[in-house]
Amino acid sequence: MQQKIENLPPAPTTAKVPLPSKETTIADIENNSFTLSCGSGCAATYTAEDISQDKTSVKVKFKVDNYLNDELAETTYETYLFYYSNTGEIVKIINDENQNNILDNYIPSAQESFKEFAASLVQDKKIQLPQSKD
């Protein structure tokens, strides 16, 4: 099955996020979405509804709108845990429901869309990177 990815640009922001102690809710998440298209008229748009951060990961709850032939067929919610290195590189993305790592188990085009979303969180300074243990 051929996959086509369409990415919507993230919303620009310059807000600083304080270093999280327990869990920090990230505000200003408008337009943080991307679409995975599986051809043959099916697509899923992932829109970040809630982003929070603790010391080890960033938790993102997505509203997932599933389309068939350009019509909304179903809306579900999925939660993913994003783990970053102290340099901002995404290390793993875990589906909270089934504990699968997207970077191991999803097709390459879907992996890239999730990686680009993860990079946008760092680029927009919506999250605080883990500190180096030097």
C-alpha cells in the first residue's frame, strides 16, 4: 500500500516553557496537526489536543479524524509518549495504548510525519529538553 504524507505547518510561537518539575501542560497548541494518507481515499488527520511534559517524556493526546473518500468516517483519540535526547533528537515515540514504538513498527512515511511533529515541538520551544548528565 502506497503512503502519501501531507504535513500542515505548526503554529509559530516564541513562548518559553519552564523546566517541568512533575508534569507541565503545554499551551498554545493550535494548528499542530498532520495528515497520514493511505491512498484509495483514506486518510487520518492527527490534531494535538493536549500536550504535557514530565521529566522523561512529552505526552501528546491526539484527536484523530479518519476520512474515507474525503468524508469524515470516524473520530478517535490516541495518546503518544515522545522521548527526546538532550540534543533534541527524537529517541522513541510510544503509543500509550499498545506500547508500540512508532519508530520500530510504523511504515516509514508515518514515522517521518511523527518525527516532523516531534521536531516542531522542539523548534517552537513548546517543550524543555532533558538536561545532559555530564
